[in-house]
Amino acid sequence: MKPVRFAYHQPTSVGEAIALLGSFGGTARVLAGGQSLIPQLNRRAVRPGAVVDIGRLPGLRHFGGEGEGLRIGALATHHDLETAERLPPGFAVVPETARLIGHPPVRTRGTLVGSLAHADPRAEWCLLAVLMDAVVTVRGAYGARSLPVQDLFAGGGRTVLAQDELLTDVLLPRPEPAAALSETAFQEGGLPLVAAGAAVRLGPDGLAVSVRAALAGTADRPVRLPALERALCGTRPDGGWQDRVGEAVAELPDPPSDELAESSYRRRAAEAMLLQAFERSVSRARAAVPADS
């Protein structure tokens, strides 16, 4: 199958890109790396009136420290992040996550911000962004605004972006040295069936002083687990954590059932992946606590 006919534009500035997006009455699609959009075009899952290719816009292929955080531009590829040598301390989970994405050709062209805009509820970057309280920059005809990434996702592969708005970067506002992801997929390089993220910080007494937990693939968008986070904070990672994780996953709304897996299977996979993510994160957190503390 081939795509339907559409207009193709390659703007030379962010302002021109925004104007083009606004001129097609909501039927234009943004092309960055194309690793999500092009397969959709070929299957005719989307039928845009126009494709606006931002792949050559200047100043968007960047990443680097900003305060305590890490800011990543819209054209920074998975490969850029996978091979980055100068990330700020505490962001090792970023290249680790990049290595989970597809295969080398996909990582060479696909982008983190493009993944956020595509908003697949199983995507690793969407999960990590939710886990780390990321903030995206949205630029449109009326200027720029910052938006918590959890407010960006509207569910089912949709975002709240207006037709003339463009994601230009994402900020991970603070390091999480012990953050870890775990996922299960039917084939290597494919989107995970279910994925989980955890980020634990331990005090000198071995008690958790900060706990973050998130799941992807169990709902129409990645979800944080605030009740579980509160229950684990201030406690010692031990066998009791396994019980609380099981209880938290059991209380989730029913995950979707589809041709890939039944709801009950996704729930069991979510519990297993979350336990694995916590195990990895706690191990890293313990290694970070000074030996004489």
C-alpha cells in the first residue's frame, strides 16, 4: 500500500513551520525522524493534507545540561542520546532508554521528542518522561509555553497540541541517578507490551527518601503510581515492597485487551516488570550511598 497524495513542505524556520501547520486546517502532520509517521502513511493509518518536514530546521538537534536538568531538542536522535559522552551526572537512564528503541537504523533517524508527539502509550520515551516529571516546550502562533508532559498526552496516541503548535524540546528537570526501566516485548526492537520505570533514592539509614514508579502499556497513556510511591517512601526496600507492588497493580483499572494480549496477561506482566525495575533501581541506589554512611 502507498500513502495518499499530500502536499510536502520543508520549512527553514520554526516560525515558518508553525505557519504551515496552521494553514492546513488541522490536516498537516509533522515529520522529524519519520520512524513513526512513515509507517502510518504507508498503511494509510493517517491521511494528511500536508507533511511539514522539520528535519533541517536549525538549532533543534541539541541536548545538554540546564541547571540540574537535561534539555533535549526536537531533532536529537535516539542514536545521539545512546552515544552521548557528556550528559550531566545522574542521567545514565537516558542512553539506556535509547538503546531499547527499535534497531540501529531506527535509532539513527528517530527522535525522542517525536516519540512524545506520537504519544504511543507503550513507548519507552513517553514512560521515562512521565517517570521523571519532564516538561515540554510548545511553540505556536501565539508564542511559547511550557507544559508538564503528563498534561501533553490525551490518550490513545493523541496529544493536546493545537493544529498550529510544535514541540521544540523537552526538559528532564532533575537527575535520577538510580532510575531504571524494564520491559517485555514479543520481539527484539519492537514496542514493549508492557514497560515499567522506577527511581528510588535511599538515605544513609537505608530507608527510601524518594520513590517514583510508572507503567506503560496498561492504559491509554503512561501512568504514575502516586499511592504506591507514598506507601514505599520512608520504608526499607525488602520483601514488603513486593507485596505492596502487587497490591498497587491489582488496584489498577483493567488494562486493555487486544490482539497482542489479554488484560489479565498485561496485569501480570506489569507487576513483574515493576518489580524488576524496582530491583534494578534499589541496587543502583544502594551503590550510590557512601560505604561509611
